[in-house]
Amino acid sequence: MLSLSPLISILFGQSSCHGNFSNFGLCLAVINIWMALISTRKVFLQPHIVKSYLHGCVMASAIQKTALISWHGSEFSVEESFHRFQVLDIFCKLNQFVNFQPFSSSTHPERICWEVSSHAILLRKLEVALEDRQLDEAWVTFNDFKSLYGFPIDSLMSRLITELSYSSDPYWLQKACTLVLQISKEKANLLKTEVLTKLAISLARAQMPIPASMILRVMLERENIPPVSVLQLIFLHMVKTEIGAYLASNFLIQICDYFLHLSAKRSEHRKMIKPDTMTFNLVLDACVRFKSSLKGQEILEWMSQISVIADAHSIIIISQIYEINGLRDEIKKLKDHIDRVSAPFVCHYRQFYDCLLNLHFKFDDLDAATKLLLDMNGFWGSVPSTKPREEMQKPYLVSIGSQNLRAGLKLQIVPELLQKDSAIQLEDKTEFVIFKNGKLLPSNRALAKLIHCYKRHQRITEISKVLVSMQKVFQTLGGSNLCSDVIDACIRLGWLETAHDVLEDTEEAGIPVGLTAYMVLLTSYYSQGMSKEAEAVLRQLRKAGLESNLPGEIAASAGLSETTESISSSVTASDLADFLVQEVREEKAIPPIIYELNSSIYFFCKAKMMGDALRSYRKVQMMGIQPTVQTFSFLVYGYSSLERYRDITVLWGDIKRHMKSRNIVVSRDLYELLLMNFIRGGYFERVMEVVGYMKDQNMYTDKWMYKCEFLKLHKNLYKGVRLSEARNEVQRKRLEFVQKFRRWVDID
């Protein structure tokens, strides 16, 4: 057994060193033997030595006077160990041990270069740990090597990052991300594109969107963006969470901006990195799911700028974004093309008409809603399309904003283009329009809204005609008796006169109603003491041949139990009455006029007619209507397009007043829009104020994006200037907020 007692005695003072120098020479020999064993890795095969003496690994460089000590005990510190090696080295020099021959099996022993030996030992140890996939061992060895010699060679660094990427443990994935960020600052040439791509995929799969976005941005700074197919895979995982969708949206915008500024000479590179339709669909769909409609609107415009075609999935998502933002005129432009699609696409566009119908109701446009419901019944099937398939695949241009703007954006759409391998699974939310037997029909909720609107506008006679027209379609499809359901629902809400009017109009149209509807209305009249109206119903009933000549009271009495059962069965068969009750309770949640005014503001802002937009906004204030998030967002977009950042600060004051009175809940999209414009305008006090509001609401902030915007516009702003050097109080205050911002985004 190899004994290290003399070495321990000398190094740690556990025995006297007053003997002759031969003992000391023996100690040096033992040190060399020990180091030689380490270099052959035999020491690791003798755990009794490690456990008995050092419980670790000791390496020293006598030439460079450095040492690496891994010690897991509690009897001495690393600093003390370094000091003792230095003392030992000085002692050797004072006593002229310069020709000491270290241990060697050769007959001509050679001097060992301790620095080269430890360098090779650590590299070999790192290689073995990576081969064995011992991440703990590899990470410790890497840190030991880096503290002595800096980063290893690029191939070894790539292997280390790759092995960390293959781990499913978030701890190691985060270590890999941190390591990449460190390398990008200190020695960026060590990073390989394929290694970064693997890491980004692994982070996205592990639902770590923040580190994944950091790796993607490192790649963007190096102009080594992954191919579109890989980017789709990363986005597919990122958009599963709200923060991931937010970061994916911002990164997609950065890619589009980079693409637009890329030289036309690099055509192959442009082609490889250009986001395609599916990439946009993934992000746009996430914007809808997480109610980030303003961000979706921005991405939609980028889609237009880089000439990406919107397919059938895109059109559905775009219509949902327009619906949330209240942009009915924009979705109506799409309708002109959707109405002409062939019959196989009818089912797909059910959600599109659902969005449009909902907007008609929000605008309280009863005529438009009625026309859409009636038109949907006869859109398809009667006249087959005569256009060849190739022509149907050609893109149409749809303007965004005013159609009369020369520099306005145009969106390319192909309504009959569907991706076969699309990763998008659109949520099949049925609200106002249903699909049955090849036809688009109104749901009971849509009917409830329609009836309530006609009742509120006192246009009861018109609703009957609409119902009669719809009833014919319902009957051909084997549906329920629509008019009877409406009569029952009106009676349940106490709208007896409305129910009676519908009953009469239905009779005149020659549509049979059935005994149940008569008896329900008759019983309700008698229960309300309205005998005159009850007699009128009895006359109608007899005229229809559904009742013999009996006195009114007898007829009502005889039908009472039957009517009660009929009411019960009617309610269970149709939930129309429940929806109608809900509509009455939710009446005027948001006044329809705000949608009209917001549409005007949006139109004027897109046309850069801010004077007209401001007049519409003042009208909102004068009418005492509470503005929405869209109201302020459209105005900020308009001012931003003209670089009128000071006006945005004034608007921010209005927003804060409405927030203080709890009239509005500001979304992340609006906060981000304000932040970006305040950074561009150099209003850093406002920037930090908005950041404070976002912190109070626990909103994640994409500091990287704000940092890039700052460095692009204000890289040298007050750089190196101290507060004491400010010329006046205004400059001192501005400098203070600039410094706060720089610290917040980690520039300084």
C-alpha cells in the first residue's frame, strides 16, 4: 500500500520538519509518485487511499505555484492548502532542490511539467465524464479547468453543451443556457449553430420558454437563425404557455424585422429563414387563446409586410383577432371572398361567420345580423362554382385599414388553401353558428340575441317574418319547430304579446304551430287574468281546427294539466328560453356606440389622420362613455406611426386616470406598446413608471427586447456620466432614470 504519511506530515504540520533534508526529499518524491498515479488515473481505483487521507483529489503545479484541491472534509481550507504549497515551493528553492528528478519508470527520468500535466488531466477527466454521461463530474471538472485555463477547445465545449441539452432535468438545461450566455459574451466563436439549435429545442420541450427565447436570440445576434421547420417545432412547444406565447410572438417580430433588412444579395439565406404560414398560424392562434389580440394584430401586419400568404386556418384566426378588437369593417372585407368558397369549405368557415355575427350584435346592427342569418341558408349548393381549381388557389389581396391608402398594407389570402400537415388545432367553439347537414344555421344563443334585439327596438312584426324564413330551412333539415320554441321562450319571460304576435304571423304564413304553443299561451293568459286575449287565442285555435266549440273557461281548464307538461317538455327540448333570460340580464354590458367610435379611431389612425382620430376620442369623453383598451391602443399606434411620442405621454395620463377609477384593466399588450414607444422617445421616467405597474400586476416583461431597442437607439446615452456631473436638476433626474433602466435590463 502506498503511504502518504510523510507528505501529510509536511503539508499539514502534523509531524516535525526539523530532520535532515533527506526526509524532505522523500516527501517530494512521494508527491511526485502521487501525481504520477493521478495522471494514470490509478488513484481513482484506490478508494482506500482517497478515503483515508484526502477524501478527494490533490494536484499541484510546482512550476507555476498553483494547486487545485478538491476537499470534502472539514479540517482544512483551500486557501490554507494553496499557502502550504507555496511555502513548500519556496523551501525547495531556498535549499536548491532544482535538480530533483521526479519519479519515473524510465532509466532516464525526465522532469514533469506540472502545468501541462494538470491541463491534460482535467481535459481527459472531462472527456471521460462526458463519455460516461456523468454530468455532475463533467460540470465540476469543467469549472476546475475554466478557473485555471479558461474555456476548453470548441469541440469539447460543444460536447458539454450537447450532453447538458440531452438531459430532461431543468437544472442541467438551465446550466446549459447560462453557459451559452456566458460564452457568447466572452468567446462567441466556441458556439456552434447546431449545438444551439439542439439546446433551444430541449428547452422548449421542457416548457422553459424564457431560456429557449434567450438561446434563439443569441442565434439571431449571430445571424444563425434555425431553419423554419425547426423554428416551428420550437414555437409549437413555446406557445403552450402564456409567457411562451408572448416570447414567441416577440421573437417572430424580431425575425420579420431582420428579414426585411436583410440584403437581397443573400437570397438563399432569406429563403431559409423566412417564416411561413404555419409559423404565423402557431403564434396567431396562441395570441387568440391567451387574449393577446393587440399583439396578434401587430403580427398580422408583419405577415403582410413580408408577403406570407394566409391560408384557410389563418383566415379563421384573423377573424377571431378582428372580433376581439371590434374591427367589423376588417372582417367584412374578408367576407367578400369567403362567401365564394366551394361547398366542402362551408364547415371550416363556420367560425368565421360566428365571429362576424357576434360583431353585428356588438354593434347592435340588427339589420346586418338578420341579413347574415338569412344569407347563410342559401350561400352554398344552389350554384356550383365554375372557376377552375388552379384559379381558386390564387391569392387575393385584402387591405388592412383604409382601402384608399397608397402605402397601406395588403394581406394575401387563399381561402381554399389548407395545410395537410398543419399543427394547428383550432378550438371548435360553437357560439352563434352551427353546421348541420351541409348548412350553416343559427344556434339558440344567436336566436336569443336576435329576439332580444328586435324586442328592444320594438320591431316585433319583423321578427316573425325572419323566423318564418328560417323555419322553412329548419324543417327541411329535420330540425325542431323553431316558431314554437320562440313562442315558448317569450311566454317564459312574460312577453305574452310578443308570443301572440309570432303565433299569428306563423299562422298567416301557413306554417303549422301545433296544439302545445296555443295551450301554453292560453294558460298564461288565464293565469294573468287576461281573459280577452285568451278568447282571441281560443278563436285562433278553433280556426285552426285544433279545438271543438267549448266555452273558454272549460277549454282552458281542460288543457291546464296538458299545458303544464308541454311547458316542461318544451324547456327541456330547447334551451332558447335560458339564453333569452341570460341576454336580458346581460343587457348593455358595453354600449354599442364604443365599437363604432373605436372603428373610426382605428380607421383614422391607419390613415395617419390623427386630428380626426382625436376628435372621435373627444367624442367618447363628451358622451361619458368608458374607453376600452382598444381605444387607447389604436391611438398609441397612430401617434407611434408619426413618431409623436410626446402625445403618447399625454395619453398615458388619461390611461392612468381611468385605471385609478377602475374603469379599465390595462392588458400586457398595451403596457408593452407604451414601453416600446417611451423607450423610442427617450421618456425613461415614463418607462420605469410603466414597469412599476407591470410589476404590481405580476406581469412578465421581456427585458431582452427592451434592451435591444435601447441599444439600437440610445446606446451611448449618458454612458459613463455620473449624477454629480449633471448640469441641472432636469438632466440629473433624466440621468437617474436612464441609469435605472440600464440596470433593469442588465446593460451595466
